Amino acid sequence: MKNLHEPDQMRGDFELTRREFIVAGTAAVALTALPGVGRAQPAATTSQSALPLTKVSFNVNGKLRELELDSRTTLLDALREHLHLTGTKKGCDHGQCGACTVHIGERRMNSCLTLAVMQQGASVTTIEGLGTPENLHPMQAAFVKHDGYQCGYCTSGQICSAVAMLREIKAGIPCHVTSDLTARPQLTAAEIRERMSGNLCRCGAYANIVDAITEVGGKSA
Amino acid sequence: MKFDTPATTNPIDQLKVIGKPTDRIDGPHKTTGTARYAYEHHEEVPNAVYGHVIGAAIAKGRIASIDLSAAKAAPGVLGIVTAENAGKLGKGEFNTAKLLGGPAIDHYHQAIALVVAQTFEQAVAAAQLVRVKYERSEGKFDLAAVKDTGVKPKPGLGGASDTAVGDFAGAFAAAPMQFDATYTTPDQSHAMIEPHASIAKWEGDKLTVWTSNQMIAWSVGDLAKTLGIPKENVRLISPYIGGGFGGKLFLRADALLAALGARAVRRPVKVALHRPLVTNNTTHRPATIQRIRFGATKDGKLTAIGHESWSGDLPEGAPETAVGQTRLLYAGANRMTAMRLAVLDLPEGNAMRAPGEAPGLMALEIAMDEMAEKLGLDPIKFRILNDTQVDPEKPERPFSQRNLTECLRTGAEKFGWKQRNPKPAQTRDGRWMIGTGVAAAFRNSLSMKSAARVRLDNRGMVTVETDMTDIGTGSYTIIAQTAAEMMGVPLAQVVVKLGDSQFPVSCGSGGQWGAHNSTGGVFAACTKLREAVAKKLGLDAKTAVFADGHVSAGGRSVPLGQAAGPAGLVAEDAIEYGDLDKKSQLSTFGAHFVEVGVNAATGETRIRRMLAVCAAGRILNPKSARSQVIGAMTMGAGAALMEELAVDKRAGFFVNHDLAGYEVPVHADIPHQEVIFLDETDPMSSPMKAKGVGELGICGVAAAVANAIYHATGARVRDYPITLDKLLGHLPPVA
């Protein structure tokens, strides 16, 4: 829902271009920056009355959490703003960067792309659920050892993604670079790079991240 | 501490902790999600409400009217800040455009309002109800079209607009071998993964802002100046920064609007720029057009070097200083450089990782490759032939250290350059055309004052406090290593506190000046603390040895904790510089080697190998320094192959303003990377004998990729990024 915001702005830009028959600079161009036209607007009588909250409960890092949320709340914002589990990062809020990757059950998911209320009854694991500074998960320890991060902002997503990705290889799920779809995928650098490409790292720690994952994957294989 | 004579032997030279590849001390926090970034301070600010920024939908003009009524009536809305109700605002020293626009609009997505609501969802929804009417005016958005209106910019960090030595025109005209080509580099975006974010809280007239900022003191000053309040009333806290690359050097709209919003609704307010706003609302690396001319003798000695660069920015803005390295990199008796700056009404151009050198070398180091080929010389030999040990514009100034030739030779050996067939388009690996390329890397090393405070407690714990920031560079760790080395304690005995304006003012993070200056400040403070410890114990500070948690002199050895006593000891000092950096030229050098495969049918380029050899003084932490270099190589790969902000030249904005449209390298784009640091120390740089490396790593990378593509295909592309559409039609026929 939240991502509707920018398309509206984009629409504003296109409106501008449609209206360019008006000579720019000499005539006023009227446009709505954020039109919201055609979108349900709160009627005057309901103004200031918030939308009813929705109850949702799911398991986070082994604990049952019950929340009453604005139904527009993403799982990402539920974790960060309501449960204060800020280890899961918001990089783009659009499913483009992977910084918000968490596990839903055994599988990785961009938590910005699912509403919290859609995860009723789910089992969510975040970076905080993998390990702690005193008791690091093997993947967390490998990231430290191989310097698989710099600023640290994509790191939670990289680690969550890496842990689930190794499970995918183990389960025999192929990917774009798997040459033989009938054989089990191997833990090669090419497989890791392809499968991790949904997690951007602008600091460019990729080579170190691959080393970290290779070490953990090699041990657990 | 004044650093005005070259460093001699000092405790850092023990290299017990410094110089060792050391895991980051903040690593366990960063890998467990327990490092707190700007938007994540629930504990300190439990009751913050949410601000959502609205950006201008035109590039230039005026707001005719804003109708806030529907938004104000929306559920949860607490207030809306606009220029109309924000009160009188100034403009920061480091800002070109105002951070809150209106009624005049200076660029697309300039912030025009902040909607504050109880929840994030309410703020976003209410922002969609704000109705804005604009009066749009004509703007200039096309660099090529306005290039010739460019004027000489004022001298700035990149030096004078023009330099000239000898008779360039005469020497160029007379040269038996001539080269003249024009290159373009596009606008680029920092695209750090953490968007700009801040939480602001007022207590009376005192303002505290948790933010994501590289330069704490600059931004305290600019926030105070913009708000018109004393800077003593402003505190910034920025312990972790989710990437900056120059994009967070300055006060930006998130911090200002959080402060204004919090003042308006009398509650703490948190603001993060939503991703699609980041590109056009904040700064970017400006595009350039660069013309390079060489004259040379037949045997390859450069006799004339000319480099001109055109870029654009908003009025009162600054140029992309793309000719800077050409003033220093190669010998040649007759030379000229010139920068011209045109007015563009695109968003504000400003520093991005290695401003000047990064785009400058993108052009210069292709030109060197082209000239070498013209001369029939190996590109490495050609560069070595024109190496210099003195500033070519001021030959009386030597370089403090210059091992460019050794970087090139070491790299050539390691990379297997000898086996290279100099003729392009000769090597195939199945459907892939294989090529290798080389480029020189160059970036200046800047001296900046930097202060720190060091505390010693009765347990022998050393605590460092400085407003220095760690933007992923590894500041926490190298500062801890410096304090551990100086005080003779293990790393675990050191606590480092960064990024708080209540701490002494450091150099901050930018321009690859962070490492040697911030640790230099810690060196100065620790020197003072050592003196205080010795004095308290009645020991001779000059001969006292600090090791294994003890201070020893004259046959006595006392544990540091005991020396500190229950009250502890505190020392504060700064490193300040004399004119060593004027007498000699402090720079860092490197060589990049790249192997690519270009798909013979599709023109797709894949990077297969990357090697960097760096000469950058003492490497304080080879582990994090290597990461800085591979990260910079990755950004350089992006610059070569994909990064380009697409300009809508009619509406005046960067179209691809998110992380899907603005493509940056992903895992699959980056091969194994190798980094070699030459073993050197530079006593002219600082007591640490170190220089920066984080920007050196990007300098020259894109040109090395470009040269490798040429070597693979025989197709020379002079306009970045080198996407497949620019290669198709120029590739050898597919057999």
C-alpha cells in the first residue's frame, strides 16, 4: 500500500508532460503533486478518526507476538517500529535492495513486500534470532572473520539471505546459473553470487561475503 | 600537537597492534543487528512520531499554492511543515540549494513539506492529500547544450580553475605524435543502502538529532545556521552510518525537517527520506565532458598535456574537478588544464567518492591507453616512461612518496601481463572475447586537523571519544588499534565512542582523509595521556615504556589502572599540521588490472578478474583497508558498466531514482578481487605515517575496465557507462 505513494508522484510528472501544451514559463501549470484522485479520501465526518486496527499474531524469533496494527503496516515496519527489532533494515521499502530480508519459516523474504497482517500465524526469524554478539551464529561469525560488510546496513539482509540460500542449495533447488537441472546444485562461487544477487551491498563487500558463505556452506555440507 | 616536521620513530612503529589484519571491533554488533542506526533509537526516544517528506514535482519555478486542508484533517496528522509556516530559515555553508523549498523551487524533489502523523502509515497516506499548484519556469537540464556557457569557477577544494605551464599550444602543434579525444561521464548516485534519516528532539531551546552524517561538526554548524540558533544548542549523534560515499557529508533535508517538525508538533519526530526521493532530493556526482590532448615524441615522451572539463551545477554551485589528477600524474614540460562550470537546474551536484579524480581518471586513463597504442608502446611502459617524482607544475615540490612505477610493475607481474597479446580482439574463450586492461590510480592525501579525548580508568580501560564517524571505513577499529598501541594495552581494553558532537571535533569522514587524520588525533591525545600517567607516577615521560598494561621506567613498573587511580585520567589533544603538505605533495598511488569477457554476440561485458596494487603509506588495518579497496573497485566496476542517472532533459530530473532503475553492481557482477598493498610508510603525512586508501581504490578502475573491453573487442567507447548498446555494431563479425 505504502508504495502507492511514489507512483502517485510519478503520475504527477506524467501529468506535467501531458499538460506541456501550456507554454512553460509564461503560464501557470496547475498540477497536483500528489493527486490522490480516485483514491478513497476520508469523508469530513470521519476525519481524525483513525482506521480500525487489525489484530495479528505471529511468532518472532521463537516468541509469540500479538500486535494491533494499521493494516497498511508492512512486516518490516511491524518488526522495526512496533517490536523494536531494528536489526532488519529498511533500505528501499520496494523490494529492490534486500536489506529487509527475514525468514518466514525456512524461506527468505523481503519483509517490506508483505503486510504484517498477511503473516498471521507465521514463524518469523530475524537477524536477532540467529545469534547475539556474545553467541554468534556461524554465518555471523564468518562475516566478522571475512570482513563481509563495511557500513553494516545491508548486513542483516545478507546474513539472513545467506543462511536460507544454503538451505535452498541443500534442498536441490536450481537457479539461473545451475547448468545441469537434473543434478544437485553445487556450492560454487557462481551459484552463491547468483543466489545472493537480490541483496545489494553498496560498500562492495561481495567478494568477502562469498568467502564467508563458502566457508559456512563448506562446513555444513 | 603540531605536526610540522617529518615523523621519526614513535610508539606506533612497534606495530604490535597497528598494521595487523584485525576484525572490526563493531563487527559483532553489525552482524547481529544490534548496531543502532539513525532511525533506530527507540530507547533514547521512545515517543517519536513520524514525518514524511514531500518533494517538489517540478524542476524549477514556484509553488502557486498549497492546499493542506485535506491532509491536516486526515487521521493521525499532527502538523505539516512548509516554507510558509517554518519561520525564517537560513542556508548552510555547505548547501547549494535550500533544504526546504517554497515558494521558489530550485530542483526536482526539493523538499516542500513534511507531514507529521502519529504513525508512518498515516503520514504517508496524508502526504498524498496535499494539493500543490506550481508555476513552472524554463530550466537548463542538458550539459552538452549549455557546455559553452560555462564560466571559470571560483577556486575551491579542487584548486584553481585553470593552470598552465610552458607553451601547451605550441608544443602540441609541434609534437610528432598527437592525440585529441573527448570523453563523457554521466551523473552518478551514491545509492548508499541506508537512506538519509534523522530523529529530532527538542528540550527547551536545545536540539538533539540522531542522524546519519559523515561530518558531525560541519552539520552541527549548518543546522544551527539554517535554524538561526546558536550551535551550542545543537547536538548531533551519529554512531553508525549506513553508507555515505559523500552523500552524507552535509546537513540534508531529513535532519532539518525532523527538527522543524519536532518544533511544530512539540514531540520528537523521525524522518527517513523514502528511497525514490533520495536521488533527486540529495546530491549526486555531476556529469562531465572532458577533452584530453597529448603531444609526444616518437619514442613516447609526453611533451604536451591538455585536459579540459565541463560540468554543471545549480547557481552558486561548484564544478566536478575532473582535471585535478592531470596536474600531478604525468611528466610533460608543456601543460594546461581548465574547468568550466555551466548552470544546470538539475539537483545539486556535489562530492561522491573521489570527487574529481574518479571521473577525471575515467577519461585520462583511457586516453593514456589510446596514446600508448598510437605510439606502439605497452600501456604500462608508456606510463612508466612518463612517471615523475616531482609536481610537474611546480618541479621544486617533490612527492613525499611516489611508488606508481612499482605498483604497475608489481601488478603486471602478479596479473600475468607478460602473456598479453597487445593486439586487440585476438583472444577467445568460447563465445567470450577476452581482454585485459590497466590504469593508474591516483588520489591526493589531505591533512586535516583532528581532535580526540582519551580516558584511562582504574581498571586500565582506555576510552577514546571523538566526533569522528565510521561510515563502513573501519574507523572504530583503527582508532582502537591506535589507542592500544600507544597505551600498551590489548585491543579488548579499548572502548571507542564516535559520532557525537559532544566529543572533540575530528576530521570526519570524507576525501579519504579519515584514517590518518583521525588516528593522528588519537595519537596526539594518547601522547598527552602518557605524559599525564608518567607525571602522576613521577616517571620520566620520555623513557617510560607502555606495554602489557603497565607503564615502566627507571626500574619501576606500575599497572595502568593503578596509575589512573579511582579518579581516572583524561587527556585531550588534536593533531594540527604545518606546511609539510605544501613543501611536498602528499598523494596515494595505485594500479588497477582488469580482465573482462565480452559476449561476441550480445556485447554483454562480464568482469572476470580484478587486481589492485596500492601505495598509500602505512596500512593501519590491512583487513578493513583491503575491504575499502575492493568496495571501491566494485563501485568503479559500476561506473564502467552500468551506473548512470538518466536525465529527463525536458522535465529536469533523474528518472531512474530508485535501486531498481539506478543499477549498481550485484553479487553476480563481481568476481574474486585481489589487493596488494606495497609496504611503505610516509613520515610526511602524520605520526601514523599512513595515508588514505578508500578513494584510491575507485580511481582508475572504470578506465581499466574500458581498456580491457577495447582489448577484448577492438571497440573503443569514450562515453560511460559502457553498456552493450554502445558495443553492438562495433564488434567483430560473429563467425
